[in-house]
Amino acid sequence: MPGNLLFDCLLSISSKMKKGRLEAFSDGVLAIIITIMVLEIKVPHGDDWQALVPLIPVVISYVLSFIYLGIYWNNHHHMMHTVNRVTGGILWTNLHLLFWLSLVPFTTGWMGENHFSAIPMALYGFVLLMAAISYFILQRKILKVHGQQSILAKAIGKDVKGKISPILYLIAIFSTYFTNWIAGLIYIIVALMWLVPDKRIEVIFKEE
């Protein structure tokens, strides 16, 4: 049957797809995102320390977002070590993650330029929430392809941090209706929570 033959061909191609291009593309996009963010920091016209004062909120928001992007790059890098092959579904879910991360420069700049006011802070949290959800979806898609006995499945375990983070983002978003500082504190707490390198996958590889 022509339909069955086409399906077999697609399945054969899918089983041979490697992760190299996915990793290279993802690394390139993240590098561009960080470059765009730093270019948003405008050089002051003055030549004294006072000229830098208006840039303090912008720099703080840049540092926070740089840390978040670094966390995603680090975890994405570790996760890809567990991948033996990729499928069309994995490619699209990876693009979904990159889409939300590509919005980080915009929300970062808006938040910094407006001195951490409510709506920019809420939108920043929404983008972080969607990035966390898209990363979870990518993780699940990889697990579906490689199985529950894969290295990634063993390394993730209960994934407590992955489940807590979206809840904290939601709390932060709603807290902007009352005070922006609670939201900012939550964003920092989540970043610090993930900043400690997650060595679960490295440990599993050693055990293997």
C-alpha cells in the first residue's frame, strides 16, 4: 500500500534524525537572544557616575534575564545529552520553547525601562511561565520517544523544581496587582533555585 510505504519511509527517516542540528540551532538562537538583550542597554550621554544611575533598573533586569537564559541553556544542554534521536515532534516542541525565550529581550527591556512597574512585571512573569511550560512539554516529548526507562526519565525523577516553578510564576503574576516587589522576589527565588547546577543527568551517565 502506498500509504503504508510512505509511513515506513517517514518512520525510517525519523529514526535516523540526529540531534546535532537541533542543538546548534538552539545554541545560536540563545546567543542571538542574549546579544539583543545587551544591545537594549543604551550608552549614557554623560561621562560621570551619575549618568549611569538611570540605567540601574535596566541592568538589573538584564542580569536577571541573562541568568534565566543561562539556566535554560545549561538544562537544555544536559537534556540533549540523553537524546539519541529526534523526531518532528521534538523539533517543533523545541521551537515552541525558543519562541517564548525569544520574547525575553522585549519583556526585559520593557520591565527595566519602566522601573519594574506592574504590567511589565506581570508580562515578564507570563513569558517565564510559558517558557517553563514549553520546556516541560519538550521534556515530555523526549520521554515519549525514548521511554520511561531512559536516562532522562531516571534523572528527572519527581521533578519537584519543574513542578513548583510554574506555580511560583503564577503567584508572582497575580502579586503584581498588589505589590511589584513580591513578584520580583519570586523571580529571583526561582532563578536561585535553578542556578545550582543540576547534576542528576551527569550522575546517571556515570552510573550507566
